Amino acid sequence: MSCWNNVIGIRGLCEAQEPSSGLYINDLTGISIQDLNAGVNSEDSTAFTLIQRKIDQAATMMQAEALSYLYNRWNYTTSSWNGQIGYFPESLRSLGASAVYRGIGMRYRQADYISVSLNAVTLLLPVTATINVLVVDLITGTTLDTIPVNAIANKQVRLVTNKKYTSNGQMLNLAVVYNATAVASFQTGLYPTYNCGSCGRNYRWYDNMLERTIEIPTSGSILEQNISGGSWTGGLSIDYQVACSFESLLCAHIGQLGYPLLYKAGMLILKEMEFSKRLNGVISYNRERNQELGEYYQAQYDAYMQRYFDAAQLPQSGCFSCKQRVRQASRIP
């Protein structure tokens, strides 16, 4: 949930960053670091640990509650599909080292709210070495992940990765490549071309995903405009999954969700104090007040969430569409 990080701040932390929303949890009435320290349980060493845990929990709960609300108003496609790029032929042919980043490109057809999960990476090379497989955003050139694969000469080495990349309503264009400057490899294509050395091609559409073999000179950045060609994946194969992502949609609207997250986290913190195992004067004295404040926080949370959904311009896309209300009329004979 990286987009939820640092939405709500905690005053008093050393070297704390300013939260993206400008909101601090201990600006809420009734949230006191001193009082929380008096009631914190053994699993949380300090009030700061408790607060951060409850902010994370609040974000998770908000996603589930928002999705439930969305089902009533919007058609949300939860279907997904799996794909594989890079197949090893029955007869391997060598591919020489070259000063390029060599591998696979994946570009989704349109801007949408999707996630692409890179489930596994398989590498087949004629050398034994540790090869860093890079996952790069071809739009910005940003390296999203570096995946070290311990290649064994002439053996398929499969590494389960379970990495996820979301589009947040933008185009998603990824490269999965390695530096082939000093690494010889094999001629492996996008899909099986057994007994047909000349019938492969360097791209194909699979559902809404453009799958490509790519090469990018190491002298430049790993960007879409720097792709110089590429006919083979160079011994690289990946397993991936594409799915509509409600989390991605919420991340795109994160700027509107600061106050709901603030009050949701406040509710959870007060509930933790209400059932604290530490019985002392502070906990006993504040118990009734915390119950009243919890009800107030709940009312504020409900109001902000209702306001968000009333005003939110949700997309008309492959993943989301407005649910048409059907009016039914009964005819009495």
C-alpha cells in the first residue's frame, strides 16, 4: 500500500516527513501521545508504533469498505488473465553478447486502473553467473525492481518473484531486461516456434497486452524511444497476471481521502485504548470519553466518505462502468 504511506503524520517523531495531506493524527481531539503511552500494550513498544499500526489498518479497512460501496453503484470487473512471455525451443541456438539491455516489453493497450503481477522469472543462459534482471518503467526510465537470478549454465533457473505494478489510471509500459554486454544467451522467442526457425516475430497482442522482444543500447536510458529492435528474449521468460485494480483507483484519488483516513485511524486508536489490558487511572478515566469521541469520529468518517463518493468522477473503462438502475413495473390484470 505504498500510496497510503505518509498520508497521515505523527507529530513528535524524529526526522518526520510532512504528510502529503497536511494532517496529523495527534491533532485530533482526544489523541494524546502521553495518554496512549499509558495504555499501550506489550506488542506495541510505544504510542508511535501503535499509531502507525492503526493508520495502516485503517487504510486496509477503507479499501474494503470503499469496494463494498462501489459494488452497489458501479460494475467492477474482477476477472484477470495469466500470460507467459518467452519460450525455449527444442533446439537451442546461441545468441552473442551485445552492448544492449535485452529482454521483454509489456505495454497495456489503454489507460486504465490495472495491476500487472510479475509472478516468476526464468532464465536460461550458457553461463553460470548472477544476472540482475531489471523491471523498468519505459515511460519514465525508472527502475522499479532489480531481481538477482543465479543462472546455471544450460539449465532453466526459475525464480518466484510475486512483484506487483499498478497503473493508477495511466498507461502501463514495462520492460523486463538484463544487461547483455558480457552475457551470451540463446534465441528464445515470444511464443513456441518449434521446428520453425524463421516463423517467429518480435511482438504480439495477447488480450489487451502488447508483448514484445526488445533491445535497448546500454549507452542510453531504458526508455520506449530508445528501443532499437530485438528479435529474441535472450533466454528470458516471465509469468505474469493482469487484473483490474481497485487499489490502483483509490491511489489515484488519495488526495481526497486524507480526512476519512484520519478519522478511521482515530476510531481504531480509541477502540484500542478502550480495551487496553493496562488498567490504570488514565485508561479508566478516559474510557467513557473515548466512547463518545469514537462515535463522533465514526460520524465524521461516514460524512467524508459519502462526500467523496458523491463527488468522485469514477472512470468509464474496461474495469469500471456505471451500473444502470433498472426500473421494474408490475402490470396488474
